[in-house]
Amino acid sequence: MCGITGSLDFGAASTSSSSLEAMTQALTHRGPDGMGVTTSEGAGLGHRRLRIIDLSERADQPMWNDKHDLAIVFNGEVYNYRELRRELESDGAKFHTDSDTEVVLELVARERENAIRRLDGMFALAVWDTKRKRLLLARDRAGQKPLFYYHDGRHFLFASEIKALHQHPAVTRSANLKALGLYLTFGYFPAPATAYENVHVLPPASWMWVGNDGTRTTTRYWAPPHEVNGIRELPEATERLRPLMRDAVRKRLMADVPLGAFLSGGLDSTIVVGLMSEMSPRPVKTFSIGFEGAPAYDEVAYAEEAARAFGCEHTSFRVEPPEPELFEKLLHHHDGPFGDSSAIPTFIVSELARRDVTVVLNGDGGDELFAGYSRFVAGALSERIPRPIRQVAALGGHLLPAPRAHASRLRRVRAFLDASALPLSERMQSWCSFFRPSELASLWPSSTSPERLEPNRHFGVFLDEVESGTPLAQLLYLNYCTYLPEDLLVKMDRMSMAHSLEARSPFLDAKLTEFAGRLPDRFKVRGLTTKVVLREAFKDLVPERITHRAKMGFGVPLGDWFRGELRPLIDAHLTPDRAPIFDQLDRDAVRLVVQQHMEGGRDRSQQLFCLLTLSSWLRTL
């Protein structure tokens, strides 16, 4: 796992070697084991290396091919590189390293952009072609590895993280205020937007060619499937799922450094660890995290039960309210505001794991493939209810008391009823939003009316692509294309790489994803039971108590923290008259959110975290 960066200049002075080095150095946490830069005719490439496979210096980057007409910087892992290497060797290719990067470089030399379709793994890469004077950028199918770019007509710059772009003198730290409503709605800036003007993200499953005249063409080379295949019986589905899952785990055990796993005690991570234990000659090192005095957020007991069942070498860690400095670290590594508070435990458990291992496997993606979220069930069920009945239900939702705890069942029931009369796209947006449309409208100052991007089209674009699918298929597709790459994978990448820890996700295996995407709905959801086929396929592996337990989100007890030890942080950011956040948002509306939470009438902890990270970021501009 690494950090990549680079530049392509046209009609302007070339990027200096000092700027390229500064951009590369900004990614040291992603690759503490080595650094390299190279320049060629107006192009520059930079690389920070975390050595995982072929630990020798000969596999350092940037890497040139033998003809010296292609150079690559690569971040990630290609799990089928050995098969690709054997194929290339049979056709005369010679290799000088044991790395996957050299295989990718040779494949691109032969097949150009079409090589990307053949890569099975997680990656972001850049290849400079000296003959054609153009740059190829690409990302993996799910978007596990990040790639940002800046283009102002004179310079094209790219990097694994935005902080590297900010080391270039051409790039200013100008806030993308037009997209502020998107952030307040979803807790992230949807691709291709970012928190900064003129900085964009290359979408997942895409490649981009950039010419030395500044022309750009972007192609989406893959999309998750949603059309049902011919499997009709659950036993057949489970028989086909088991070897796919095992193979996905097996491929991700490839490493020349110590390897372990995050173990939450949920179904997905327990399956991953169970399969790892079957394949490993030594006890698997596993790591979990809980919270002192907050049993509603603590899964440690389940994780420890799973660890005992598989004979793991397990480490549990219980967290107390963090110091305020942690919020600044999260902001730094996310390069802007990020609304998902589960970044806190992810950051801490990554730090814990890095003491013993360099690579961890996790359970990310299981909910996306097999319908693990309650909102999937709610969305699919509500589509079967005639709209007049849903309208009555929505009126009834307003009669329920406001929930006092974020993790409560009452909160979920009320959210379901409140949005039940809306169209599917708006319903999902309501269930996923930090601030719903009416709340968002109240946050804008009445004295200003700047141009703003509307959140309601973010989901609609993806739902339009699969309008022929069932409601559940549409929701799974939507979630795979939005929440997964924009929130979950961003969180996992930034929080693990903050500690130079590589995280791998077996559930995001390409073959497994395509298999799951074509399964009938009834193999995923049956009544209120989620992940039907997954539970059935691995019921003999997973302890029974974990097989049948309901999903528990990876949350934190923010509600109590903000009313207690972290109250001064809220007071410092969201109440002073001169707080920078009030240059953008209505003072009274923000203070109302604070008041409602502190008085205990409503749990507004997630909205407060969203606002807190926004306020912290605005102070850095």
C-alpha cells in the first residue's frame, strides 16, 4: 500500500522538483518505507512505499519498463498478478521483481487501458506514456483506493490525498461552498466533488486519459450487476457462495509482512476470520474495540467469543472519550469535513493493530452485497404498501416522541414512518441524511442565496441506471455506488493509512460481487431477516449466537460524550458569535441543534459531529 502523486504541465513552467518532492512527502504516512520521484518531458511522478510484497528496493517506484517509454506509480494490491505474470512470461515477458506493480506495467504496455479490466484487486495508478505524451489514471471497481486531481488549464496534478495537491503552488485551499448542502445531507462530498474548488475525485471503476495538451477523457469500465441470474434454489446459492468467499479470503492472505484482521463480532468479520483461521498455520491476530460504560455500542463480547471459537490471538481495547486533539487528526487525514463518527473507533483500532501487523482483513462490503442494513428491508417492504396507506403512516410518525438515543429502535421506527410517503429516492435520502431537506433549508442564512448544488439528484442518477430492477436491487446498487465508496471505504482507507496499515476487504472481491449482485431478492432478505444466503452458507462456521444476532452499527456514544467530557468542544465551535461556521450557516439554527441535544430532548449527536467537523475545517482555511 502506498501513496502516489504527480503532475503534467502544458503551456506553463514545469512543476519544480522541489514541489514534486513536497507533494510526495505529504504522503509519508501512506508509505513510510521508501520514496521516489521521476520527471520526463513535462511530467512528474512521485511515490511513497509501504512494503507489502517483494520487500526489496528493486520493487521501489516510480518504476520504468525496459524500453523506458512507460513509467508507473501504483497504490494497492492486484490479487491475480501471479496468474497474469505467468501468462505474460509465456508470451516472452521478462520480469526483474516479484511485485505486482511490474506485472501491471507490462500489461499496460501491451493492452493500454484495457489492461485495467483484467486487474483483480484494489488500486489507484498512474502510467506516463512518453511516446504518446499522455497520462493514464485508473481506480479499482469498488473505489477502495483514492485518486484526486486538479486541472487549471496549465497544470494537471493528481494524488492519493488532497493534502499532497496543496503542496503545489498552483493549488489554493478554496472551499467548495456550492457543495456544502451535499455534505450536510450525506456527511461527505459526492464524487466527483470534494471539499475544495477545482479538486475532484476520479470515480470508482473509471480510467482517465490526460494528454499533454490538457485534453481529458474519462471512461467507466465496470458497474455492479443487478439483473437476476438463473439460480432458483437457496442450497445451490449457498454451494456456489462458499468457494467464492473462501477464494476471496485466500487471495487476500498474500503478504510478505505480518497479517491480521479486524473482528467486530458481527457476521461479516466473523466469517472472514473463520476462513482465515482455516487457512492459516498460526493463530490469526485479531483486534476489536469497545467503549467504557456504553454497552449499546460495545461488541467486544461477541468478538471475543468468535476469537475463542477460532483460536485467535485476540486483542480487545476499550475506549474512553477521546481528547479533542483526535478530532484534528481525523480532519487532517480526511482532508476536510467528514460526517461519519465511526471514523473515531476505526482510527483507534487501526493504531492498535499496527503495533503487531502491517495488513488487516475486514468485513467491509458484506452489508452492501447481501442487504445487511435495515434501510434495505424498510425500502423494499415499503414499496409493497400502497401510497395512501404510507401517507397515513407518515402522519402517524409525527405523533411518536422524539428519540433520546441515536441507537434506539424508536429512532429507526420514526424515521421509517416519517419518510414513508416519499418516492423511493427521496425516502432513501431521508433515511441516510444528517439533515433532511426542511432542516437543511433552515440552516441557510436568510440574508444570502449563493449558488448551491442540490442533494436530491445524487441518488436519482444511480437509481435511473437500474430502474428496471426490483426495489431491493435498486437500493443495493445505489448503496454500492454512493455510501460504500464515498463513506465506508474513505473511512477505512484514511484511518488505516494514517497508521501505515493496509486494509483488505474480501467481500469486495470482483467475482463475489458479481455473483451476489445477480442473486434473487429472497436469498438476501426474508421477512425481517437480512443476509439470508450468507447466514445459511456459513452457519456451520460461525458461532450460533453471532449467526442470528441483529446487525449493530460501528458507532460511538457521541450523545453522552457531547453532553459530558466533550461539551467544551461543542461550546468552542458551535456557540461563539464569531465562529467561522456562522459565516456559512444560520446561527440560531445551529444553536437550536446544540440546545436540543444538550437538554436531552433529542439525540442530535450525529448532526453535531457533522457540524463540528465542518467548523474545524473552516477554521483551517
